[in-house]
Amino acid sequence: MNPPAALLPALRAIVGDAHVLTEGDLTGYELDWRKRERGKSLAVVRPTSTAQVAQVVQACAAAGVSIVPQGGNTGMVVGSTPDASGTQLVLSLTRMNAVRALDGGNLTITVEAGCVLQSLQEVCEKAGFLFPLSLASEGSCTIGGNLGTNAGGTQVVRYGNTRELCLGLEVVTAQGEVWSGLTGLRKDNTGYDLRHLFIGSEGTLGVITAATMKLYPLPKSQLTAFAAVPSLEAAVQLLGLAHQTLSAGLTGFEVMGQFALKLVVKHFPQQRVPFYESSPYCVVLENSDNESDEHARSQFERLLEAAMEAGCVSDAVVAESMAQARALWHIRESIPLAQAQEGLNIKHDISIAVSRIPEFVAKADAALAQAFPGIRLVNYGHLGDGNLHYNVQAPDGQDAEKFLREQEGPVNAVVYALVDAYNGSISAEHGIGSLKREKLEKHKSPVALGLMRSIKTALDPHNMFNPGRMLAARNH
Ligand code: FAD
Ligand code: MLT
Ligand code: ZN
């Protein structure tokens, strides 16, 4: 029998008829968030337990059908949707969303992969703990996807990427076995640390079904400021002052270029954005403290006064309430949505040593303006981590699709040549997916690529998991 034809009844027997989707509108599973590529799945399968995932993997392995693990499908690099062949299975983890255990004494929570990040944050907060991972997509992205991409977000400067927050995983392997590493141990040097292979592997090595994540005490006070800075150099100087003054209290440091903020004002006119008209860049910074609110506030205000005296801040406002703080963060978080509304765009999720960012941006701005007159630069990101979203929008009035078709390659060539020259990374936090696969081949050393292929071949010898994502489908 034709393998897929035998497969679908087997899958229905495992997860139930209602959870093997082959008809109706599957756009949410087949089109990536940025609307860059529309795929076609053989079916979308929605298991509800690790045992079901293992059975689905075994059935697919027997049928020779490949699997695309999917969480909230908010990824930026076309890595969680099927290709156009109609032969790949989307394995959606969103029904696996239970909290299995919260161990306050161990400061850990064990949660299933499909749990939406915001729900996880809320459960932790209700129990009196902080789960610090924070992304603008947190209302839809899942912890499995966060682990799959090693997501960064806006709290990395203090708490690290998702990798640093993870103490253990449960994974279904390509053989359909379950590896359970949910020990919650902070120290365990018993050989290779397998969790780190799966974190950031973008669904190419196994299916993450659950994870044990670190918790932190809820800070007693949290203060947010929005500051206008006269230049990127000034923003970097302010970051240095913030590190010195606030130390581990510095939990967020984001930069936003003027055009990025103009897009927010244009597409979300209800938002009040301070200072942007008179400033090339603005910064959102956050201080979290276990001291009282008054102590934290006076320390924060002293920092901003010192920064003004040093000339690296021209204007600043400190939120007076949680609602005001949310509104200031919301401005920053709205930039990707405003950019999406403005039209198709080219994203560069790059990282460079913080100290060299101003020099990099000056060179890249000049090179792009010269080569592509009228190009619009949407520059913003996690300056505290040396991670910029150095994005590009077509010149005003030009057909964005045509611009991307003709100029994406040449624009990327300019930006990534400079990233290489500055020893940076072509993907700081979004991953590789299929969008950057060829770029990875070009920018990663042959030795590193060889090691990556060896790992892929060892763990997934038949190239069943997310083939063609991250690494080309050949050579395994
Ligand atoms: P998906 O998009 O479904 O999948 C992402 C990758 O992980 C795919 O390769 C998929 O195959 C794999 N995967 C998913 N689930 C599993 C699993 N259970 N086991 C194995 N592999 C799996 N990213 C950042 O890093 N920082 C940001 O600040 C940030 N902000 C964003 C803001 C917006 C508005 C949007 C739309 C996206 C943003 N992202 C950001 C990108 C995205 O939200 C993250 O990459 C997120 O981690 C993806 O989670 P997801 O559940 O949507 O995963
Ligand atoms: C962000 O920091 O807002 C995200 O990574 C999303 C994006 O780059 O569009
Ligand atoms: Zn980001």
C-alpha cells in the first residue's frame, strides 16, 4: 500500500479522527507568520500525550514520512511550516499544554511543550515566582518552540536565552523512543549534556514534549524608563552606565530607531510615543529589584540624571505605574507588528559585540543608502545583548514583493559581509529555518557545518525531522 495512505488511518487510531486534519482551512499551520512561504501538509496531527507523540513518530518512521514539529507557528525563519510537496506531516504540540509540576523549593516548573509562554508566565506569577522569558509573541508562542529556537527576547541581559533557563527536557527521538531528562538538577556532569543538543535544533533532531525550566523570585519592584538618546554611541554609553549602576538589576535594554517608532505611530496611532520626533534613537530600560520601590526608583533616577549630565540621554520618562510601564514596553513590542503592516520586509537578526555596534550601523547605513537609494531602515532590538533587528523596508511607494524578489539577495550581501567583517552572527535569536539555510552554508565554517551534519546523521539518520530546515536535505 502507498505509505501515506496506510499512515493516515494509523494516525487517526493514535490521536483520534478529530485530531488528524487534512481538510478545511489549514492556513494557520501551513503559512509562516511572516507570510513568506505557503506550504502544503500531508496532514496536521495534534497529539495530547508523550506516548501519542512516540507512536506518531514510529508510524511516520515506518511509512518514511517526514515530520515538521510545530508550536505557535510564530517563528521568523520559515522553520515550522511544511514545504509545498504535500508529503510532510505537521506535528502540532499545542494540545500538550499541561503544567506537570511546580517545585517552589527547587525553583523549577515542569511543563509540556505546547504550553503557551504567556500562560506559563501567568501560572508562575500566581504561585509567586517569575518565569522571565519574554517575547512580543508570548500570547501565541509555546515553550517547545522557544526551546526549539533557543528564543531570546527582552530579558536576556539579565536571565539569558531560553537555553539558560532550561534544566531538563523530555524528547521523542527519531526511533520513537522517549528520553526523559526532567530531573531539575542544577549540577549533572554525567557525560554529554543532551538537552543542549535539542535546544536550538529547530525541530531537526527530535520532538521536545516537556521541559523543566528555572524559576526566580518575583522582584519586589520593577521600573521602566523610556529615554531619548542623541546617537547609538550614546545608547551604548548609557548601557555601560546602567550595568555599573544597576548591576544585576538591569533586566531590559532595548533600542529603537526613529523610523521604527514612526511605523508604530503610523500603524497604531492610539499609542503615545514620546520623544521620537526629535531623536534618532530611543531606549527602553528596565530595572528589577528586591529592594523597596523607593530605593529602586531613586537609584534609577540617579542613573538617568548621570546619563543626562554625561550627554548620553537627552530626555527621559520613568513609568509611574504598572500600566504606564506596560504602555512603554508596548511601544517596543509593537514594532514587528507595525513593520508587518507596512508590508513585506527583509529581516536581519544579527549580533555583534555591543561596543562595535555604532560603527557597524554607521557603515551599513551608508553602504545601503548608496546602493539602494530610498531604502527604509527599521533598526531596533536588544542592544543589551548586542542583538539588532537591522531590518529593511522597500523604498516608499515601491512594490514590496518586487523589491524583495529583486533586491533581497543584494541587500543581504551588503549586510552580511559587514556582519562577517565584525565577527558577528547572521542569526542571533530567530534561528535558520529554510530562510537562512543557504546563508548558514556561506557564513559558518566548514568544520562547524561538518560537526552539525554528524550530529544530525547520528540522531536522525533517515532525515525524518524537519528536513531541509537549518541544514540542506543532502549530505546527511
Ligand atoms: P514555532 O514557530 O512553531 O517553531 C519554531 C521552530 O521550533 C521550528 O523549527 C519548529 O519545528 C521547532 N519546534 C516547535 N516546537 C517544537 C517542539 N516541541 N520540539 C522540537 N522542535 C519544535 N523570537 C525571539 O527569539 N525573540 C523575540 O524577541 C521574538 N519576538 C517576536 C515577536 C513577534 C511579534 C513574533 C511574531 C515573533 C517573535 N519571535 C521572537 C520569534 C518566535 O516567536 C520565536 O522563535 C518563538 O520561540 C517560536 O515559538 P513557537 O511556539 O511559535 O514555535
Ligand atoms: C523582536 O525583538 O521584536 C523580535 O525578535 C521580532 C522581530 O524581529 O520581528
Ligand atoms: Zn528580537
